[in-house]
Amino acid sequence: MGVVLALGAGGGACAPGKEPEEEHQAYVGAEEVCGGLFAGPSAEMLEKVTGKKVFGWASGNGMEKVVAALKEGYASDRSWGRGADLCEPDPKGGNLGDKAGISFSIYEPQDVEDERLPAGGELYTMGLQSSVRRGGASLYFECVSPQLEGSDRTPLRIRAGFGRGKSDAPDTREYRNMNMQILHTMALKLVKELDCANNGGLPKSPVLTPK
């Protein structure tokens, strides 16, 4: 991982410190996709759950977009908000629907009780609510932050979602746990950016216990 491969015959690798002019003009390893968002243990887990090792280059500004979207949604006083995608790793040679994705949105209060799990999905104990399935995971938590006026009275309700895209990876406890571990890691990155009190109620290490 870490080697940038040029797309197309005769193309050269990107110069150090420079980004490709267009997304997907180059390919990178899991540790470099989305500006290094998966650097560390998450990179290996991303490779395992997607079954891929090389992904289309994507910019690293996803966190900025997520934070801005959540703040805008919270300030609007609506009960929900679309949020934004943090990262969509697009595997080399993949088709539409093959890419993985991590997103954050604002959920309505009743969503925690009313979440309809897909066939084979199961609840975990972490956060206000969490669940795993063959193809991904979801995690609900709340954020009280000095960046969010009034959140001490009405916390920002955040739903985090991860989908691994089309993959031949097995449906085992190990792989379901990796889906949740990836999502938990990205949720901790977000609560740090938002300065959420008590990490938004999330543990520093993921709790991978079925309900």
C-alpha cells in the first residue's frame, strides 16, 4: 500500500504533495484513500471487508463536508438532516454499487426505536443504538459541543453508517465486527472534530457485543 498507480498508458505518478486534477485519475492503497482517513488498522480492515486493495483516489475533504452539513442541519432546527458522505472508497475495476461508503446524518428521535434491520441484521450494545449486517453497520449517538449552540439542552443526534459495497467477503462474526470497528473509528474522528463531550458517549475502544 502507499504506491500511487497512474491510470492509463504512459501516465506518470502524481508529484509529491500534489493531488490528481480529477478524482479517479489515479489509484491508491487503502491507507491513502480519502486523504489517509483509513491510515492504521482500519486500512487492513477495509481491504478485508471490501476484498480490494486498490481504490480510486478521492480527496480528503470529506470531514469538512460532514461537519458543515451536520452544523447546518442542527442550526436549521429540523428534526432530521441528510448530512454528508465522509468517504466512498471506489475499488479499481469496480462497477456502480461496488464502492464502499461512510456517511453521517441527523436522525429523528423515533428512528432509534423504529430502525428496521435488514434480514440477518442484529443489534449491538454500543452507543444509543448500533447494528451490524453482512454488508455494513450503523451507529447512533448524540453530541453536546460548544460548537453547537443549545446542544447542552438539545444534543445533536448523529447516525453513522458504513456499507462495504459489493464484496465476496464472508458473513462471519469477525467480518461483521470489522464493519463496526471501521465505523466506530470514523465516528471517533468526527466527535473529535466536533469537540463532542465525552466522545459523544462512545467508548475509546469499540464494544462488539450483540444484544
